[in-house]
Amino acid sequence: MSIPHIILFIVVPVLFVSTVLYVFLHQEEPKNGDKKYQVRFKLRRGKFQIENIKRGASIIGSAGSGKTESVIYNFLQHFSTHQFCGIIHDYKDFELTEIAYPLFKEKDIKFYTIAFDQIHYCVNPITPRYLPNEESVNELSKVLIENLLEFNESSTNSTTKFFSDAVEGLMGGMIWKLKTSYPQYCTLPHLIAIFQSMTTKQLVTFVSSNITSRSMASAFINGMDSDKQTAGVKSTLANAFKKIGSQQLFMALSKDEVPLNINSKDNPAVICIVNHPKYESA
């Protein structure tokens, strides 16, 4: 048999079969070394995959374009299959929750739904077990004030900074006092009720009864001689509490039913926070 015949009848068929087998059977190893971070999407034709979901993904599309069904569902299916834990912001009023719940329930992953129209679980972000020391209370107070007041530290002047620090200190002092003296009442609804029901003198007496809480709220306490300064601090804190002062929110924040350490190996869980589009600014 001549060389052209060998190439035509042996080499070419072998190369063709090898190419076909490579295309349909070969599986590339994920570049990040862990297959659970490689997300594959179901398509009508071809394939599409994200090599490393830990780097994040952005989904852009107009309303009704099918983002939830075609993209988000694939993400949730992958996360449940590989038993990911995390937080889902359901901005579509239970639409994402209805998709995610059965997927994670199949894998025996704890699933907690926090909603304000329909109370399924209650959560207490200031429960004492999350606040081991003064630093944790200070950090929590800062985060709460910045979010409730939509406060941007980079765009503030010295006067605004002083008032925000005084408000954070007063809130931190009240939280520390509740944590140490009345741990069973250390919730945001109790904190708001105490603040709203006490006069300025009673509030000072309350936070001054503990050395640490007095130190935290010292800017507010030392400004008692200035009615304008005291009123400014109290009104700023009142504006912050106004956003979480509704009856539904009081109920949702009244108990410690949802463990927030969801990344713990002993307690892997998914928390779904449901928001009603009507109250998008809340």
C-alpha cells in the first residue's frame, strides 16, 4: 500500500475519530481548581460556563427579558447542588424565594425567609451572642446608622461627623446597657421603645448606670448643657429609627430565630430577605 493510500484510509479516519471524541468527551479542568465554582448554563445549542463564580457576575437586561428564568435559576440550581450557603435578596416579592426554596430544601440546607408583609422568621441583629465586646457594638452601631440614614462618610464635614459620631455613641451605649443588664430585651424594637418613651434626663440616667455604656455615649451626655446639640442628636437618631418603626418591622426584628453565622460548617444555611417592590426605598 502506497503512502497516499495509508494517509487517506488510515491516518485521516483516525484523526477524524480522535477529533470527534475529543470534542464530545473531553472535559476541561476548571482553571480555579475546584469544579463547584464552575457554573455551566443550559443552552439550546452550544455551551456557556463561568470559570470562577467567586469573582462575581453581573446580569444586565430589560424587564421581561428572562433574566430570572434563564440565568438566576441556573445560578440557584448550581448553588443548591453544591450546597452553597449565603444570602438572597428577593427584590421581586417572593418570586425568587419560590424558585430557591425547593432547590435548597431538596439538599437539606436550612432555608430562612425574612419578610415584612408575611412574617415567616424573626431575626435579631443585636442579640448579645453577636456582640462579644465593645468594638463589636461600636461597629454595629456605625453600620446601622450609616444604612438607616443613607450616610456617606466621604461627603461629610466636621459638624456632620460630630453629630453622626454622637448618634452612633448614644445607640452603642443603649445597646451595651441592654446587652449587659437586660439581655432578654436586647432587640431593636425594645431599643426604639426605650428611646421614644424616655425623656432626655431619663435617657442619660439609663446609659450612665453602666461605666462602659456611659463612655460610649459620652458625647451625648456631655452635651446636655446645649439644648440645640442634644435636640440635634436625638432628632437624628429618631429619623434613623423612623425607617424601622412600623408594626411589621417590629414583629420581624423581635426574636432571634435566624442564626446569622451561615458560613459556619456546623450551621450552613440560606437566608432570603424579601422586599416588596412597592416599598423599594425601605
